Amino acid sequence: MEDKLKIGILSLGCCRNLVDSENILGRLWHKGYQITDIENAEVGIINTCAFIDDAKNESIGHILDLVELKKEGRLKKIIVYGCLAQRYKEKLRKEFPEVDAFVGCVSLNHSRKSFYLTPRHYKYLKICEGCINNCSYCIIPKIKGGLKSLEIDSVINRIKYFDRNRVSEVNIIGQDITGYGIDLYGKNSLHFLLKKILKEVRHIGWLRLLYLYPSRVNEELLDSIKNHPGICKYIDLPLQHINARILKLMGRKNSPQDIYKLIDKIRKKIPQAAIRTSFIVGFPSETKGEFRQLVKFIREVKFERLGVFTYSRQEDTKAYSLKEQIPQKEKSERFNTIMSVQQEISRENNKKLLGKTLDVLIDCQEKGAYLARSEYDAPEVDGLVYVNSRKKLMPGEFKKVRIVDTLEYDLVAETLN
């Protein structure tokens, strides 16, 4: 690269990819490159996702967009990073000769000078990379490899940096953060890490834990969440299914009985907690009866937050060769059924909050209202609280509000003072 080139990045996929993009930009900025948006860049970087087919197609589409910009002379170079490049480097080289470099997965270590792509008041902190669960449908271990945890001292240094800079919310992320430390310390060390973090926090208002593998959610972790007001009462617990046969085919470590016991334990120990989960519908050979069992389970438990994915067949996974693949039309119908059920549940749950007070974090102002989130809402994936206030509010400010109206997924509130 020529010195002082203008570099722009397009970050695709999840928040874990976003952290990687921040590290890429931080390292380039530290070396003296100018950071700008793609439209004004001389070098276009795209950090890709290859988790499911939709993500791969989106990544390919954006690569084509950058190729067009290069043909028009608006870009000098194109660099493709991330999961797609890691998995399909040789194929991509043949398909896109216009791309100057394909670079695989980014190092877990944070750059000395990070260049953040999130608003100033909330950040993501990736504490581990890769995965040890080996679910039959998931390509992540093939792309990212086994579990690699960031050493505790490195995590604490990053937390201290966020705290000094008055970050309001830190979202602790990884493919599975309940596996944290198994590779370094020989045991699940997330609760120990949280104790270390909490000793250093003075200004961070919320710590949020994203992706907890059910079989490793133990008493120590739940006690940490229950007993520390700085940890959001938000249990991100992807369950994927409830039928015993499907769970076994998926390679999940939990039985239906384990799942019911865990949910009961959470609800008793932390009754105010919001449980967020996700499910996969249309897994190979999933019968209509097994799908109805899943719907019944969702109606019974009434999860506060829920996402659903249609099964995406990925080569090099154990599930790829399973017989009785479900037609896409049927997968879509099952997706729509669950989303419709969850919409009803969410509406009912929100109505219970009418007239209650909540602490919210102000994100921004839009069309006369402030957009905020409660501790039960993660950035980008959950609902919003629309706040009316006579006084000016600032992004990153915590405010106590009263709920005055409810929508299917969002809330409307007014400040108390």
C-alpha cells in the first residue's frame, strides 16, 4: 500500500465481526492511514460473514459493488477479510481477480489504538474466539478453529480503557463466552473474570453477557448476574430446539429436561431477568409434530426475547449430509409461525410494563423522540424505548422513565423529571 491512502471498511455480519473491523482499522490508523467511508476511500476493505447462505450472498453482493467502484476508478485496491475469505480463498481468487488480497480471520488481540465503529457510549468486548461445541449445523469451528480465550490481563486492560473513557455499556461477546478460559486455565472461568472486571469498574453502568451455552450456565454465573447490579439481568441463551431427537441430531449437549430445569432455575433465582433465546426451524428431518412441540414450548415459556432462523445447509458440517432436507417453502412457513407466536407473547409481556418505571440508556434522538434501551434490550437485536422528555437528553445518559404505552416489541415512555 502507498503511505497515507484513504481506507474505508464495510463490516458485515454480527457484532463479533464488528470488533474485528475495529481492530483492522485501529492497526491501519496506527500506521498512518486515513480512515474514511467507502464512498471516499482509495482502498475498500470488506469484512465478510459466511455463517449462513444469506450472509454469504450478502458478502458476495458487496464484493461485486466494490469491484464496480474499482472499474470506475473510484477505488485503487480491494481487500476482502474475514470468514468468507478464510473459507473460500482459492475459489474467490479465481472468481474475483479484481480483488487485491484475501485475508482470513483476524487475531483476537486488540490493536493498541482501536478505531470504534459503535457510538461512543457502548462498546463490544470480545473475550474469546472460535468454539468447542461442534454443533452439527455450524461451520464456525471450521472457519475460526477451536476456542481461543483472551488472557484475563488483556481483558482487564480493555475494561479499564472503557471505564476511563466513561463508556456506559460494555457488551461481552464471543461465539460462546461460557467457554471462556477452558483453553487457558483448564476450566470455565467466566464468573472469575466477571469478579475481576467488577473490581475495576467505576463508570460503566451496564455489563451485558452475549451468548451463554446452556450446559455451562452454572450456579456461580447465575449468582454473579443476580448479585451485581452492574450486570444486566439479560440471559442470552440460544436453545435451538426442544425436541430430544432434533437436539441430538444438532449435536447439542442439553436434553429437553435439562432445558426446562435451567429455565426454571433462572426464573426462580433471578425473577426479573429477561431470557433471550434463538431457535432453528426446518432442521433436516424435523417433522410437523416435532415443530408443533417447539411451538408449544415457546407458548409455555413465554420468552421475553426470541429470534428464529431457518436451517441453512452448510457444506463441511455434519448436518450437510443428513437425509430428509426440508423444502425452503416449508421452512419459511415454520419461521413465520414462530414469529407470529412470539409477536403475541411480546405484546402481552410489554403490556405488563404499562405504568412501571424502568432505567434506560439513551442511544440517540430521532424525529422528536429519544431512542433508548432498557437493560433487557441488547443493541441492534432487541426492542427500543421511545422516550419523551422536556429536557435535553444526551447519548450515553441513564434515565429513569415511566412506561406510558406499549407496542408489539417496543415501549413508549416519559421521563420522571
